Amino acid sequence: MTEPSRPGRPAALQLIDAVVDPGTWRGWDEPVPEPALPQDAAYRADLEKARARTGLDESVVTGEGRIRGRRVAVVAGEFRFLGGSIGVAAGERLVRAVERATRERLPLLASPASGGTRMQEGTIAFLQMVKVAAAITDHKAARLPYLVYLRHPTTGGVLASWGSLGHLTAAEPGALIGFLGPRVHQALYGEEFPPGVQIAENLLANGIVDAVLPAEQLAGVAARALHVLCGESTGEAAVPGPCPDPALEVSTEESIRRSRRPERPGLRDLLAVAATEVTPLSGTGAGERDPGLVLALARFGPTPCVVLGHDRTNSIQPGGLREARRGMRIAAELDLPLLTVVDTAGAALSKEAEEGGLAGEIARSLADMVSLPAPTLCLLLGQGAGGGALALLPADRVLAARHAWLSPLPPEGASAILYRTTERAYEVADRQGVRSADLLAHHIVDRVIEEGDHAAAFLASLGDALGAELAALRTQDPAARMTGRRARYRNLGLSVPGDTMNT
């Protein structure tokens, strides 16, 4: 059991009590030099009162403990210490803790609660955010996970630095989280800030945080996420299964019709049935969220991965592709395999999509996928129409469900271009070679997974195949894998002597 909260006990220590395994906490805090700044008597008195009130010597607590058995570094803010504000001493303590976590290769959990920069120390305090952000950047560059739990309230420069750099970010229910504090807005503009905007639940709805949960649930969520983000495998890699029997091939029209059935399972069904340790992420972290794009951490078989893809959506938005690129960055930063899942009837055709830069996001997604240093696996699960599908395709290995397909446009659109009617859609699609058997023959996909008549059995077989492929990809030499990916897409459509692509 965790130690119960006690009246007057600093909230930062209560948070640590709730998250860290009992008896494992070791503080890292050492006295830090007083800032070489002119301090008036009132500020010195405020510091002494804050120390007496909280029992802490500064507004941040740092150290290490175990979360469900895993050694983790923790930094937490104490709002009762001068509003959790960050001055020179607190900034230095934060940086030393982050640097130590990096040296000792520890994942880092940060839990700010702060009004931002310590105004009494002025511009020098303001600049502390630069060195804190730089230290966290170095930590992430070392392929170490960084988790954030935003507590009430978190505003100003703290939110704009170490509060917004997490691979995964959760928030306390009802917490006030925003850049400009309500009191400052009232003073500057003479009116109250619109209610409800800077509340954790609204940030979740807008793709700025990934979850809203009480501190009592944080340990479980953090442990599950770290079990994926830290990248350990949990067993032996399986061997990919054989290629399908050509006798099982079906017509283009049948595959397209089956892919569009309302009852056909999608990505969320696949995660529910075939994956373990699933931690959903939400949005870009920058104020956009596309409900048609799924982003999560998960395991298939023994292998951890970042999962991103369509969930049977008809209108992938620019923000959805920016959300997908967030997943690509997490995979690259932590050297985790990336699994992309394609199942979309096409990208959005709208004024908003055009003005939101849809074409540019498709281009940037393609560039990121082709150059991503992490292992990549793509699953064509259902419909694969247009640039919204292509944006998630260029992977080291590509699997396809039997009734999945890939085409430059929805077949009806291609028919309209060629014949000014949609009535020849299946004829056009057949000539284009969109079905899984055609994609296999042209080395666009490496393996086709049979579907059968039972959704649960199909999803389970998909999970087995994905786990085997992901595990095998992790064993490959990174340089050779990257070279092979570039050659694969460089030579598509060409007759390459000695081509021995493994199917």
C-alpha cells in the first residue's frame, strides 16, 4: 500500500507516494547554490516562509524509485512553494536530475505543478527553461522515455518547456493547464479568460494530452507504457509464415465489396483482440486530433511497437497525418518498431483539408516513412485509396489481408476520370492491379494473410503474423535494413536482374 496523504504534506511528495513502489524512493536533492542575484528582503522572507510551510528547500523534488519494479527517475513540482515557480536554483536542480537520469539510462517521469517563471528573479529565471528543455532533448536523444503528468495548475514557461515534451502526456482531472494564466489574462486584457478552455479534459479532446487520470492510476499507466517504450522483448522471435496459396485468390470486385462491409473488423478491433499492453495516445500534442487516426503503444507477441493507422475512415485529415508523424517521431527517438495500418476510403476532400495543407502532410509523411531509422511494418487491412493510404505505406515489410487493396483513387473516382461514370469502377480497379494478389506479384506487399469467415480467428492470425514480422525486423542490421527499404521503393515497377525479394 502507498503511504496515505497527510494534511500539510507537500503535494509533490504525495504524488511520489502514489506512484513509486513503497520503500524504493531515494531523493537526489542536494543543496543548490543561491542565485547570484540581487534579492530584496521581501523575496528572502518569502523564500524562508515557503521553506517553513512545505519543509522543502525549493519548488522541485527530484530522485528515483521503482514503478511496478522498474527503476525510474522522477521530478515533481510543488505548487505551495512560491506557486511552483522556477528560478535559478530550481532550474539547476531540474537539469542535474535530467542529466543524471540520462547518464544512468533511466526513463524519466516529470510531474510539474507551477505558475511558471519566478518573477522575483526576472530574466535569468526565464532563461532556465532553455537549459531544462535542452537537457530533456538530450535525454530523448539518448533513446530514453520521457513521461509527463501535468498537475493543477501548470502554466507559463513550465508548460512551454518541460511540461510539453513528453513521449506520453497525462493530466490530473480538472487541472488548469495553459500558457497564459487566468489572473495574468484578466490583468492584461480586463476580462476573464473563456471558461473551460484551459481544463485538462478540454486539452484531451483537442489532442494536447493523451489521457486524464487521477494520480492513483498513474503507476499502472506509466508501467504499461514504459514496458513498451523501453523496448524490451518478452520472448523469442517467431518465424514468418508461408505465402498464401494462389488458389485462394478472389476477384477484385469481391475484395473491394468485402473491404467495405460495415461489420468488417478495423484497427481498434485488432488492438483489442491481438495486442497486449495497449496505451492509447491522443492527437498531435499541438492542438489537433483526428478521430479517424489511431495512435497507440502496444505489443504484438513479444515485440513492443508504436502503432498508428486508419480505423476505417473515409476522410483522413491533415491533422491526422500530423498525428501519425508524432508516432513516427516516437518510434525514431526510442528505436521502437513502427506498425502502420492502412484502412481508408481516401483523404478528405474539403476546403478545410486544402487550407490545412493536406498535400504537404502526405509528402512529409512519405519522406518520414522512407527515411525513418526505426524498423517499419505496414499492414494493408482494408481499403487503401489515394494519398491518405500511400502516406503510411513505405515500410521495410508490407503485409496485406486477403481482401485489402491499394489504388491511386477510390475505384469510382478512377472510373469517373477515365469514362466520366462510376459504373465501370470494378473493371478499372481490376486493370489497375489493386487486389492483394496483384500487389504481392508486383512486390508491393510481401505476404498475404487469409481472412476466413470468423473475425476473431482472422484478427488472432493477423496478430501472430505481425508479432513474427516485428520480431524479425528487430534482428536485422539497421544499415542493411535502411538500404533495402530505399532500394525496394527505388526499383518498384522495374525489372531488376537478380531480384530476390522474400515473399
